Amino acid sequence: MIIDLPKTTTVAVSKKLVALRNDVGAMTLGRVLTLIIVIDDHQAEDIIEAANDASRQHPCRIVVVVAGNRRGANRMDAQVRVGGDAGASEVIVLRLFGELAKHGQSVVTPLLLADSPVVAWWPHEMPADLRVDPIAQMAQRRITDAAEAGNPAQMLKRLAARYQPGDTDLAWTRITLWRGLLAAALDGPPYEPVTEAVVAGANDSPSSELLAAWLGLVLKAPVRRVKTAAGTGVVSVRLERKSGPIDLVRPDGSTATLSQPGQPDRRISLKRRALAECLADELRRLDDDDIYAETLTKGLGALSSVRLTASEAAAKGEAPSTQASRALAAKLARGRSADQAADMVVAPPPPDEGDTAAVQKATARKRAGTPTEREKAVAERSRTTGTAAKKKAVRKAAAESAATRPGASRRSPS
């Protein structure tokens, strides 16, 4: 349900919400936070859809602040969405015009849920300084996205210089799965220290920068960045150890291969995370992200500039090859399909070793003709089935004999 309220006020919007609550039901029960989204008008619908999807995991009130033409007369057009058009939330879209567009915090404040946290999200353009922005100041968590900036590397530097507890960025959320897989790979034997790491990713990928900075911070080892084509995101990570490298490679943005000494090669689903999935992850925690803070403020400064491309590094043996990873993924996929087909028709192999005493006991029993409990049960079922069959045959023969005797014909109908 979508209700339009042109040329309205926050008082009228609040009254409409109360009326809808009486007509439709208690919409705010179970809402855990207020999510404020600051966005331009032409980008609003896609962002609202992503927020609706995220709200299915974290029911909330979504307040969308859309800045319109600042040269016109002061006016606010509102829209209230509930039910199927609002996911598991209630959506309030506020389009501000004129001087009112500069005072978004004034129209948002009366619509905040009482006694609940406030999260602010800038999906595209963000304020020059979150420390002094009025909407940012009223939020416990502030979410930005450096990947949407014209120069992501400069955006990360600006975020690092002006960081305050509660800040986070979706570029950091996008590497959560990468960090988990790499940590799990290092969690097993031979427990050797990493001497060097190489991260391959696009120059326009702030996630690659944050992943490299995080590795340098936690491994206390030099980390080199090599570049791939624009738009490819994070492509591969190599962790050098004495026993050999650990290679995690995702050549196609969907499926990755993990290779490490002493372990079989693995094919792993590692798809690029959707916007709604990343937002839901950030709404899951409302405390400060200390690991992100250290990576942003300390780890990024230790990175050197990118000089080699991924193909050049692979040719020198300094980084994994994406072509080799594609071939390995295809080979593992074919091998898995063949194993699954064989499992349906091939019995498991017999054990390599047997219990000698058990074999001798079974041989002696066979020679003596002593049946096992299972054999006794099978014989008993056969005997019972055979007796019933004999009785049925005798009854059938008696009936046929009686039918052929003289005078046993049926009476003619009267």
C-alpha cells in the first residue's frame, strides 16, 4: 500500500501513520531501529528495494530523505508505504524542496522510533565530513560506500582521516567472506607464519585495498597489491609460507578455487554480495567495528602503490594465474560429477584389513552348519510363507474337484 501526501508536514505524516496503525495493525511493534537513507531522487527506488529486502532480517522504520530542487519554494512531498510495498518495515519517503532540502534532520527527528537505535546510510554521495553532519550526529551507526565514489582510493583516505566510532563502509562488508576463508585456511596445519601476501584486485575496488590492509595488519607481513581490469573487484590472494603458498582465486566473480600444500584443491562458491545482503550484515551489529577502524586508520597507510598487473605478477610466479584457476575449477567440477555418478552404481570397497578371530569363528560356524540369527529369521519367514501357499493350493484344488462332480451344476433360473 502506497499513500501519497503532497505538500504536507511531519505532523500530517505522523497522523497518517497513526491512522494506518489503527486500520492495518500495529506496524511499529517489533521494529528494532530507524534507518535513515539520504539519496538523490533518480536513485531512490533501487535503494528502497534493497532496504526493504534487508528489513526482512531486521524490521525497522525506513525514512528516506530525498533532496530535490533547492531553488524552488519550500515544500515537502511525502509518501508512506506499508504492507507488501515495504517488506518487513514501514517506509516514509520525504522529498524536500527549496531551503528545506538543507534541513533534513529537522523533518526526520519527529519520525524517529522512540527508544530505538538510529542508523544512517548514504548509498552514493556522502557528506564532506560525517563528524559535523546533522543526520550523522543523530545516528549510532553511519554507513557509506566508497565504491560509489569517483575516486575510491581518495575516499578511503578521507574516511580514515575523519573516522569516528560507529562509522563503517560497504566496501569492508563485501570482503567478509574472503576474510573468513583466508582465516580458515590458516587455522589448520602446518601453522606456519605467512612471510608475504599478494592481493590482486581492480584499482577502482576499495574492497581490494581494505583486504590488503587487513592482511598486513593481522599477519604482520609485507603485502603487495597488483592490479586487474576495472570492475573485476577482488580477484585473488596469495599467502606465502615456508611449505608453499595458499592461493584463493576468483576469476569470474562467482566461483573460486582454494589451493594449499598438503590439502586437496577445493572449488568454492564465492559470489559477489548483493547490496541488500551487505546492508543486512551492517544492520546486524550496532556497536563499533574495531577491526574496520584499525584497518582503515592504520593498515591502509602501510600499503605501497600498485605497480604490477596481475598477469605480469602471474608470469613472474608472484601471484596465482586466473587462467589456471578456471581450468582447475572446471576439472574439479567434472571430477565431482563423475564421483556422484559412480556413487550411485558402485558399491563401497571392502576394508583393507579384517578381524582374524571373527573370520575364523564364521568359518567354523559355516562348517558346522549352525545358522546365524539372521539366517534363522529368513528361514522362519520362508517356512511360514510356504505353509500358507500350500494351504491355499489345497483349498483351490478341493473347490475345482467339487465343481466337476455329477449333479453339481447350477440351477436354472426359474
